[in-house]
Amino acid sequence: MAIFPVRFSHKIRKLFSRDALDSFSEHMARWSHPVSARRILDTIDQQALNRIREQYPRHPNSPQINRFEDARYWVSINLKRAQDLWLDRTPRMRILDLGCGSGFFLYICKLFGHDVVGLDRDTNPLFRGTTEFLRVPRIIFDIDPCVPLPDIGEKFDLVTAYRICFQRVGREQPGVWTEWGPAEWKFFLNDIRTRFQKPGGRLLLDFNPRPDGSYFDPEVRGCFEAEGGRFFRSKVLFAADPKVRPRFNQLGPQVDDARESVILRSK
Ligand SMILES: C[S@@+](CC[C@H](N)C(=O)[O-])C[C@H]1O[C@@H](n2cnc3c(N)ncnc32)[C@H](O)[C@@H]1O
């Protein structure tokens, strides 16, 4: 009997937690600005993706998250990513995606009118095939701890890195990795801020869950806090200036209605 009120109050707390409210507001923002995933899918030839996959077969027990040829699945994930940053309604941005993988996120950004470039290591032939197929430009580079990123010769409004792995430096046992600590992260953040972010630019890092369900260890979290990071579940958002609170839903100075991708709107 005593357990019920405790669990109940925990559930109520969870319901009104910051995360839950942020999640609700993300959901509402997507709902109030619907975009048609079907119209995006209509622009992609699934048969062609299947043919690329046939060239590089996946492991039979591979989880859905690794079925990178599955346009329906990856469009739905990446459309949400783009909408959660309001990329469906901001003016044209220059976007750099680190560890861009199959390229679906940048493909959708392109459909919304943004200028994009990915950066990835070239170890996965399927990603080589899909990024070429989706016409997502890609810089080949291995991100290493405390090594500057290559000189791209320009700065970006938005730098993203979804489900990142580059902070894993060595496998201790299956599923358990040695990861970057605060020193490596400080180097990386300083490199991005000084060489890749425009004033007012943002950096979004999105982490894979670790075996214990956390996304980073407490020391790294402390480092991100000290650097002005704003947390939302697996995501951490940084402004170019660590003293400025970054916004997920940042609208640019002028909304270019003519550019808005009308064909993608579902109403
Ligand atoms: C889990 S996949 C995520 C792909 C994509 N961002 C997504 O969310 O679908 C991790 C990506 O990071 C890239 N990657 C991993 N370690 C890297 C490194 N040290 N330097 C550059 N890219 C790396 C992989 O090649 C892969 O594209």
C-alpha cells in the first residue's frame, strides 16, 4: 500500500519534469507545423537504395537502427531531427553534420533549402553509396582526440553530430568503450567554436545511450555545463558564446517565406 503513493508521485513528477515539458513542446511544434514525410519519400527511389544495399549486405540479425537503406524509417527519424531545430521554417543555413552516416539528415536539410556538407570517416561502403545517391557532399576525415578538424575554409550556422561515436577511443569489452574526457571535449568545443561556428551559430551533439542508460559520465556533463551546454535527453546544444543560452527553436533574423518548402507541407 505504501508503494503506490511513492510511485504515483514519481510518475506525476516525471509527467511534469523539464524533459517531459520540453518533449511535449517539441511534439506540439511538429504538430503545429506538419511536414509530409510521404512527399519526402516520393523524392527517394527506394529500389535504388535496395540495389546499393545488395552490393553491401548487412548482417542478418542487424537491428533496425542499422538498416540504413530503409528510407521510410530514416526519413521519419531525420525529419523529426530537422523539425526539432525548426529547420523546416528557418532561413537558409549553412550546416555541417559530423559523422553524417547515410546522409538522410542532410538530404532533408537540403530539401528545406539549406546548404549542407557532411564529414565522416570512409569505413562504411554503404554510407559512401547512400551519400552519393542522395547527393550529399561529404568530407572524408577521421575525428581524433585533441586533433583539429580539417580546414574547410568557412564557418557554419549549425554544426550537428547525431548518435556520435567519435568520442569512443577504445573498446574495453563488447559494448563498453573508453571515451573522451573533459580535456578532449574542451579541445573539440574550442576548435568548433573558433573555426567552425559563425557568431550566433550552434552546435548540437546527440549521444548514443551507454550500457547503464546514461549518455555521458558526470565529469563530461560538468564540462558541458561549464561550456554553457543545454541538455535535452541524449542531446546537448551549445551556442558559439558559452555565456549565451542556446535555443533549439532558433528562428533566423528574417524568414524567407518564398524559400519555405511548400511542397513538403502536409496542409
Ligand atoms: C552511429 S553512426 C550515426 C550516423 C548518423 N549521424 C545517424 O545518426 O544516422 C556514427 C557515425 O559516426 C562516424 N564516425 C565514428 N567515428 C568517427 C571518427 N572518429 N571520425 C569521423 N567519423 C566517425 C561513423 O562513420 C558513422 O557515420
